[in-house]
Amino acid sequence: MNRRTFSKVTSLTLIGSGLMAAFPSLATDFKAKSKLRLGGPLFEKFDSPETWVAAVKNTGYRAAYCPIGLDAGKDDIKAYKKAADKADILIAEVGAWSNPISPDKKTAKEAFEKCTASLDLADQIEAKCCVNISGSKDAEIWAGPHQDNFSEDTFDLIVETTRKIIDQVKPKNTFYTLEAMPWIFPESADSYLRLIKAIDRKAFAVHLDPVNMVTSPALFFRNGDMIKDCFKKLGPYIKSCHAKDLILKKQTFMPQFDEVQPGLGQMNYRVFLSELAKFPEVPLMMEHLQTAEQYKAGAEYILGVEKEIS
């Protein structure tokens, strides 16, 4: 996955035209009808809690990525938190994208510090979660496959590292979560359960991205069953979800998957949204698209499915 080449904080300030002017019907329809806490990156500039709220409202989103970075002062954090509460905007997640289990000690130390700072920010602004992946034993590709990623030693290192992150911050208002990736723990619902038991911290939870858990054609074609299994086993632990879609390339001898805009692939959004409806305060955050138009189309597809099943 190339997800982590995107900075979830910087993506919030991408330069673009105002979405109210471009997509007035999306904001109006979403606000009037949707029960989903749907969100995504913003393409409007903002420089204050008030202009941030306006930008979120202009898209019709009811959830948002954290609007400020790790360098934000306490007054700014409080101001954005107050503005979010007043506007009924759920701050979904603070990204801690880094590799705290890197075999390179300097990289691992810097990643650990980023994780603790991100978790602290999430706790202060009361985001639903702070999210990272476990990392990788690859010293060069921080989110890449490695022969040792699925070893028991790596599992134990993930447990130890996650405990240290949580124990240093001791969050009261948020959770530290690990997002599944195809090439390291947790890669399945059962792997999540094993980590939850081993980490043994109330502040550890789940960030669900079903696309990242599709590791074979069998799972791809039966992804609805996989999604049901995730919610059955992990439901109460899920704090935020990502919304993407997936295609399986044809005319290849080995499986190759590509991420696409929601609605252009074969992920079972009817099942996904039906299960998510049981947890109305769990946000669904779109990611990895390039333009405001793509996010608009993705949101319209998701909202259309929601309407069909409601």
C-alpha cells in the first residue's frame, strides 16, 4: 500500500476551490439525510477553528481528520475541540504514521516519540483514536513487507512497543489503535483479538480498514463475509474506519490488487454500512483519492448505498 506517503495532516490543507460552490447539493443532501459520520480530507484552506468548521460543513461531512498538527499549542487544541463540539463534528483520528519497530534504533526512537506525541494530541482534542500501523522490520521501507514481519518475535515487539506508547501517555479520552496491513500483524480479525489480549490495555483498540485485510482472491470475492466477521468479533473495539474500494487485476498469474474510489471496485458496501450502522458514532473516513471531485463521487456512492439499506 502507498497510503502512508500521504500525510493525513497535510492533506487537510490541500489547496483547492471551496466545495460549497462546487458541490452544494452534496453538503445539503448529506446534512439532511445521512446518519453516517462520513468524512475525508479537506480541499478548502482554513486558518482558524471557524474557517475549519465552515470547510467541513461545506463538504457536508459529519466527521473530520484532526485539523491541527503536533506543534499546536494547548489554546489552539482547546479552540478546535470547542468548535468541533459546537458544530457536531466528530474528530475521527490523529495519524501517527511511522515505524516504531524499525530495526534502525534512531528510526524506531523517532517513531516512538511521534506515536506518543500523536496519542497525546488525540487525547487532548478528544479524537476517537490515534492510529498507526504496527510498522515493519524492513529498515528502509517503513510500511513494507519483510520476512520477519510475521515472526513471534515481531508479535512480541509490537505488544511491548504498543504497551510503552500507551503507558507513557495514559490517555483518558481516546484510544491508540493499529490499522491492519497485509504484511504484518494485525492482518485479520483473529490477529486483532490476539493482540488485544496480549497488549492488555483498556486504551488499545481497533482501526478497521477492510481493504487492507483482503490478502487473497478468496477474501476478495467473499469480502462481505470477512467484514461481517470483523464486526462480529471486533465491533465494540472499533473506533474509526477507512472507506476505500478494491479491484483484482485480470490477466495476471499472481493476484494483484489496486485501490480505487468507493463504488468502482468490489468491496461490499451494503454489508459494510449495515454493520457500521450498529455503531453510529464510529466515523467512516475516505482517503487516498486525488481530487475533490473524486471524494464527492465517493461520498455520493456511499450515501446512495446508505439510503438503499436504510
